[in-house]
Amino acid sequence: MSKNSKSKNNNEGKRDFLIISTYAMAGIGAASVAWPLIDQMNPAADTLALASTEVDLSSLEEGQAITVTWRGKPVFVRHRTPEEIKLAKEVSLDEMRHPETDEERVPNEKFIVLVGVCTHLGCVPLGQKSGDIKGQYGGWFCPCHGSHYDHSGRIRKGPAPTNLEVPSYKFLSDNIIKIG
Amino acid sequence: MSKSKFKNPVVKWIDHRLPVFSFMDHELNHYPTPKNLNYFWNFGSLAGFALVTMIITGIVLSMNYTAHVDYAFDSVERIMRDVNHGWLIRYIHMNGASFFFIVVYIHIFRGLYYGSYKAPRELLWILGVLILLLMMATAFMGYVLPWGQMSFWGATVITNLFSAIPLVGESIVTWLWGGFSVDNSTLNRFFSLHFVLPFVIVGVVILHLVALHRFGSNNPIGIDVRGTQDTIPFSPYYTIKDLFGLSVFLSFFAAAVFFFPNFMGHPDNYIEANPMVTPAHIVPEWYFLPFYAILRAVPDKLGGVLFMFGAIVVLFILPWLDRSPVRSSQFRPIFKIFFWILFLDCILLGYLGAMPAEGIYVILSRIATAYYFFHFLILFPLLPYIEKTKPLPISISEPILGGGSTASAFAMREKK
């Protein structure tokens, strides 16, 4: 009697093991089939290959700005005037939502390079063209929900949580930068 | 009884208001199924699996495809080279179409051999033929989308079939094209239809299943189920058997996808469509070849088209062409021989469809076409008057249990 119940228990243990391992294998199989179907929505190889852009700044006069495309997004490059540089450097960090010094954000103080996408909900701020509204701090102003950015692209007023993003870039020569 | 069917309180709560769980329990779990089904009864569920695979991979491919004559070919090449796992998804879709047809053709020949189209399953059969037609339309339009040479010239030839219709033929073809040749408008509408028709197929498949579950599956000896002793519940017996069949199917499918992905395709379709040059030898995809052979066998434009579509139409009326009350070929010795002749005839037509339309191939195509129609239109109605069928078993259990007293006793008890 006791022998019978013991062998029954053993069989139940075996059965549980078989059921659990079968479901586990089925789960692994389903996940590995699902992955290619999900991953195909990630950037394709040709999209990744377009991930860097070179910009020639030699014709950009003081006070002027240009917008270039990088990964399908606008990148702002502005040649700042000495007054703008002074304002960006001297402002106190205490009054900022996202305190960063101008030196941290701009390796070459004449040229500021920013991803031109408002950190609030993704609109493109105004301030690149000469007639644009530049906001209370003279940098950029997002018309969608009223975020004001200063000469260093830092958020000073409005709903945006962080400063305008600085893309990774480097100077290939004095006047040519490579973004990405 | 139904109150205690589900233990989970959430399931119980939902099922009381929306009895989907009862429905699934009834149709997929307890569903009584003849206990003598052989492996040819696996192909219905395999076809369902193929349909789902095609829809899932197709939706994913459409996320990366551009339906425009200038971009279609390049977007497909981009899928093959740049999109993550794009080669895998496209090869599954491409070979999936072929395997879908392999499975469905076996499913159809199963129905022919065991008489599954006979009363009371006529509508079940007709819905199945409708699914086949929809599959053909979908597959044809899908083949156009990569915009290779075979896509373009296949589309041109098949749409031109409609020009054989007297009086309005040319207008219909212009309407199908949305222009004066196969062009961007054609490609766009084919993409739209190729996307939507699979969902129409899903709808007809649901009707096919409703009709199936009305009387349940036919079985290899083709006699009616007489009671619970002749059936076993669908789950676990046939769910496990279907899963085993699926794993065998997937082994072949994976072998094709990973090792011979272009075996059933045509190299000319990797050349971008050129409306100025027709390839030297154009052939449709293999699953259309028997019908293509019939088209070419008839030396008349309208006649060829009529015979080709007629080859499908005879399937629609098959339940009334076959006058024999005996379903399964196991008990029809002469019919059984002719079944295999028909099977070989279809294979021969497929071979001839791939050969150039000249010399001996034309003559053989005509003989094979004539046999096809002879089989359906003359043999099916007349054979029952000549053929002496073998005696049918008393019940499904009888041949399994050796025809002893047990089986007869079961049958007797059921009669009372």
C-alpha cells in the first residue's frame, strides 16, 4: 500500500517536471519566434548608416543660424555674438530648472549646436530665423506650449523639463563639424 | 453542471455574461471527434496555421514595403538586406504561400478520396473551394508586389485573361489596370486587395469551421458516427496529434526557409520589372501550373479561359456530380483506381504547365485536360451505376475491434 502511494507520488513528480519543461520549451520557442517580428520595427541597417552628418560652418556669420537634418531631426547651429556668449556665461545657475554651465554645453563658445526638438513634447522651437520670436531669454521659444530657452539652449521658463539636447559632435577642423 | 464547469471566478463571471469559454470548451475540448482519423486529417489545422503565419508575417512585411512602381522592388531588397530579420520574415512569407498551397491541396485530395464533400457536408466543401479561390487571388496579387519581371508579366498575362470576355473584355481589363497597362495604379490596388483578402479568408474559414462542427469530421471509412463509443474528445487526443503533425510540418517548412528559400521561386523575379522586355519563358508560381496547362491546352482564347475557370467550377458542383452514396474510396474499388489516375493527371498537368507550349507538351496537355473533365463530368456521375461497392462496416468501432460481438453489441444498443 505504502509502496503504491510512493510510486504514485514519484509519477506525479515526473509528470509535473514534464509539463513544466514542455511549457518552458514552448515559451522559449514562442519568444524566439516573436523576437524577429518585434525587432524588425527597430531602425534598419540603412537607417543606422545615415546616423552622422557633416556641416561646414565657414559661411555662417556672427548672429546667423542654420538648421541641418540629423537622423530625421533638426539640429540648430548658431554663431553667437560676444554679448550672447557673455549673457550665457554670466547667468546664475540658481534660477535654472536644469542647471548646466555654458562651458559644459558648448565646447567652442562661438558655435552652439543643439537638437532642435523641445524637450516638452517634441515640437521644433522658433528662433533660428531673424524674424522669429526668440522668447524672453533671447535663445529659442517653443510655440506649442510656451517654453523659453536661453542663448545656451537651457530651459528658463515654461513646461519643458530639461535643456535642449546637445548632440554628440566634434570639430573635424576649425569650420567643419561632424554630428553623430 | 455548467455552473461548476470553471473554477476560476473571473472566467466564471465572464462566461456567465459572454459564454466564450463555454464555446471554446465545447468546440475545442469536448468536441466529439471520430476515433479513427488518420494523419490526412491533420491538414486542416495545418492550413489554419499557415493562414495565421501568412497574416502575421504579411502585416510585418507591409510595415517595410512601399507600393509604388519606383520603390517597390527596392523596398523588397531593403527588407532582404537592411531591415532587422527582414530576410527571415520575407522567406517565411514567400515559402509560406507555397506550403499553404501544399497543405491545402493535400487537404482537398483527402476530401476527394474519402468523399468528405458528400451529404450532409456539401456546404462545408463549397466553402472550402471558395477559400481556394480566394487564396489563388491573394497569392497572385501578392506575387505582383515585389515588382520583379515575373510579377509584372504574370500580372499582365493573368489580367489579360479577362480580355477574352466578349464585348466588354477590353473595358474590364482597363478597369482592372486603372490605365492602359499594368502600372502604378494596378500595383496600388493589388497591394490593397492582397492586404484585405486574407481577412476575408479568415471569415470564410470561420464559416467552414461552423459547417464542419455541425456534423463533425468525416472519417477514413466514411460512415456516420453512431454514438459516443465511436468518438473521442478533441482534446487532448487530436490537439496532441495536430501538434505533432505541426512539428513535422514545421521541420519541412524550416528546412525550406533556411536552406532552399528560392527553390519554389523564379530567378527572373529578382530582376526589376521592365514593361519593355518580356522574359523568354514566363511561368506562374507552381501552385497555378495545372490550371495554366489547361489554359494553354485549348487553342482558343475564350475557350482556354473558360476551361481554366471550369476546372474550379466543377469542384463547386462536385457534391452533386458524384452520385455514389458511399463516401470512402476504401469501399469503392474502381473509384479508388481512378482517384489515383486523377491525382497523377493533376501532377502531369502541373509538369506540363512548366514546360514550353510546343510539340509533345501541347498534345499531352490536351489529353490531361480531357481526362480532368472526363473524371469530373462523366466518371463521377456514371461510375455508381457500374461499380459494385464493398460492404460497409456496421460502425466505426467494428473494424477497429475486429468486428467481434462487442462492436455489434454496441451498434445494437445504439439502435434501440
